[in-house]
Amino acid sequence: MNTAGAPRYAAAQRLFLLICGVWVGSLFAVGYLVVPTIFANLQDRQVAGMIAAAIFQVEAYLSVLVCLSLLVLANLLVRREVEHYRSIRWITFVLLLSSLITCFGLIPYMDALRQEALLLGVPVMASPSASLFGRLHGISSGLFLVQSLLGLWMVWRLTRQAANP
């Protein structure tokens, strides 16, 4: 790590950590608190699923925007020779890719299957596309878990760097 560049760019590093920490907190709040609470308290699982889908869609768009901004900041810090951001930049890129896949691939596909089922007058899990929807949901859940854990690890790593300049 180039320690000479670290104090000069402390504000950019702190901004990166702040944005990253708030975003990772939102992932955990939405995925592991809000959505399970919705399913636990609504009797109609179809309505709960539609609400959860809307919340996850907003979170996915937010994730794309946050990851793009973090990538710009990480590139700035790497160009300024704050070396430990080289690996952080790659992690951020992976998080961006998973956000893009979720936002522009999985969510629209799952929404289309949900709408198709509604046109048939049945919940998506009772439709002919139930198994496909289940697989897509599993992939989406897996990507969300990976994002959550990678984001948490990134915050942990950055706070370790901040504590040991």
C-alpha cells in the first residue's frame, strides 16, 4: 500500500466506506429483515411476493447505481496509488455484474412469468412456469446472498485498512 497517498485521499476513502456501508446495510435490512417480515405477516403469499419483488427491484436499481459510483471511486483511488483498492475494485466489479444480472435479467424474467400467471388467473407457483420461476428465484436468492456476503467482507476489509493505515 502506498501510505503517502493514503492521507491525501482520506476523504475519498471515507466516502467509499460510507457509501459501501450504507448500501450493505440496506441489503441486509431488505433481504433479511423486511422481506421475511412481509411474508410472516401477510396471509396472501402472492401479495407478499409481489410486494417483496417490488422492494427487491428498487434494491437492485440502487445496487447498480451504488456499485457504479463505488467503481468510479475505486478507480480514482487506484490511479492515486492507494494500492489496497486494486482488489476492492475487482470485488466492486463482481458486485456490479451480479447487480446488472439481477436487475436487467432475472427480475424482468420473473416479473414476466408472474404476469403470465396472473393472466391465467393463478399464482405463479401454481402456473405451468412454476418450476422455471422457482429456479430463477433460487438463482436470484443465491446472487443476493453472494452480494450480501461480498459486501460485508468488503466493508470488513476496508475498516481493517482504516484501522491500520
